[in-house]
Amino acid sequence: MTTLPTSRIIDGKAFAEGLRRRVAEAAADFLSRSGRAPGLAVVLAGEDPASSVYVRNKAQQTVEAGMASFEHRLPAETGEAELLALVARLNADDAVDGILVQLPLPAHIDAQKVIEAIDPAKDVDGFHPENAGRLMTGLPALVPCTPLGCLMLIKSIEPALAGLEAVVVGRSNIVGKPMAQLLLAESCTVTVAHSKTRDLPAVCRRADILVAAVGRPQMVRGDWVKPGAIVIDVGINRIPAPERGEGKTRLVGDVAYDEAVQHAGAITPVPGGVGPMTIACLLRNTLAAAVARTGVVVDVPSA
Ligand code: NAP
């Protein structure tokens, strides 16, 4: 009988706790050197329940890290001009190092226009075209939080990525594309797959590093995973779980975890993998923005 390799489960929750601790130490250092704490402004327009929970968690973790949190909750009917005026005020406010406008925005507001109105130096989500371009051209940039967190987790398993085959499934501006750029900057050979990719299982089987950011529950099957690969599951999907009772649901990723864990060298679970890294990296980016804006030197954790 052949024994299957045992996967290392990548504990994103523990890694994120450690990262938040390091950011909090550096934030305290920043406060003692500059006389003020790094500040993060979060803007929520509308009452989307999931966004409301995210914003509350972000504010709570910002304060726990010893940073100043500025929360702006606006009614759903807020006009685009009013939101742009708020962004302009936050751009001009010296106590604010990072600005995050929670997406999605109400349909009558042009999200791209709002993203482009944020001062790139305060764009802690890393969605501004200037930061996307800087990442692509290898200049220092504020990098989107989720892919930055993924890179940190990958490097916690394998610090030397040069020459490895990486496959990123998904090409969104917030996850897939920046993930591919980060892996390219680490000298991986990167393939970006998407909904038009032919023979996706064969493409995935080439990967030493496989990142799934698709939004389709358990799409990546166990036999798509090269033995020993590092598998990063970005997906967060809620599916029915009748075994937990009528009407109950549970969270699953884009990877069929129970199958993939039989083949992978290391794998992130859902929940408890990539998810907790996103806010931890947001705090890290706020600290990085504060340092870059002020020239105050503290130790900013990097991937
Ligand atoms: P998105 O904007 O909807 O992009 C999905 C990507 O997947 C697209 O590029 C799409 O290809 C591709 N795709 C869709 N169906 C496919 C298929 N059958 N085969 C191959 N590729 C396919 O999603 P996203 O914002 O990047 O998010 C992806 C997932 O990550 C979601 O589950 C989301 O909830 C999760 N997420 C998690 C975090 C976190 O904190 N952990 C943060 C952000 C997102 P096309 O471009 O060809 O349409």
C-alpha cells in the first residue's frame, strides 16, 4: 500500500495574529517617535450586512493594533459628489495615513472614480492605478492586502521561490492580477488562468504554487494538485450544510480541501487560512503608508 504524503496545514489565523503583534509593536514605536499613532479611515456607504461586519472588524483590529481608527458610515443614498468630497477631506487630513472605501459601493456611485480620487500614498487597499502600475514596474507600492497576505503565507513555507512554477486561477484586479505580479517579482514562472483557460486541470497540475481565487466552491479537485505543491485557497463561498440542521450553511474555499490535502505539500484551510491575513495586511499597509508619508523609521513587516 502506498502512503500518501502528509500536508502541512498553513495556519493563517496564527500567522495573522503574529503579524498584527509585529505591526502593533511598530505602531507603538511610530507613536513614540512621531507623537501620533498611524491612522486608518474606513468609509462605508450603504447598509450591506457583510460590508458592515468587515468595517466593524477592521475598526476594532485597527484600535487593537494601537492605531487611530476613523470610521465614516454614510447612508446608501449618499451622492457620488458627497463621497468624493469626503475622500478629498481625508486626503488632506494629516492624521489619516490610510483610506479604505469599502466595496461594493451603491450602484449610483462610480467605484473606479472613487478609487482614483484616493491619494495613492494613502491607498492602503492598493487598488489605485498608480499603485497597480508601480507594482507591475517593480517600484515600491501599496499592494492589495489579500495577495500580499497570500505571499506571506507562501514564503512562510518556502522562502526561496525563484524558478518555481506558479499558477494563479482568477484574474481580478484585487486578487489574481496582483498575486501574479507578486509571484513574478519573486522570479516564479507565472501562469494566470481564468474562465477561458483550456484544460484547467492540466494547467494546475504544473504548479509548484497553486493559488485559487475564483469564487466557485471546491472547483479545484485533488487530482489537479501536483504532489507536494503549496496550495493557497483564497475563495470564500457559503454552501448549504443540511448536516448541521435545516437552513444551515458553512464556508468552503475554491479548493476541494479534503481531496487536495491528500496531494499538497502545504495547504490553507477555509476558514482560518487566507481570510485572517487580509485585515492584518491592511494594518501593515497603514503602517507602511504612515512611514512612507512621514519618513519616521520603524520596522515594517514585509513578505
Ligand atoms: P472575481 O472578481 O469574481 O474573479 C473571479 C475570477 O475567477 C475571474 O478572473 C474569472 O475569470 C475566474 N473564473 C470564474 N470561473 C472560472 C472557471 N470556471 N475556471 C477558471 N476561472 C474562473 O473574484 P475575486 O474578487 O478575485 O474573488 C475570488 C474569490 O476570493 C471569491 O470567493 C472571494 O470571495 C474570495 N476573496 C477572499 C478574500 C479574503 O480575504 N480571503 C478577499 C477577496 C476575495 P474571468 O476573468 O474570465 O471571468
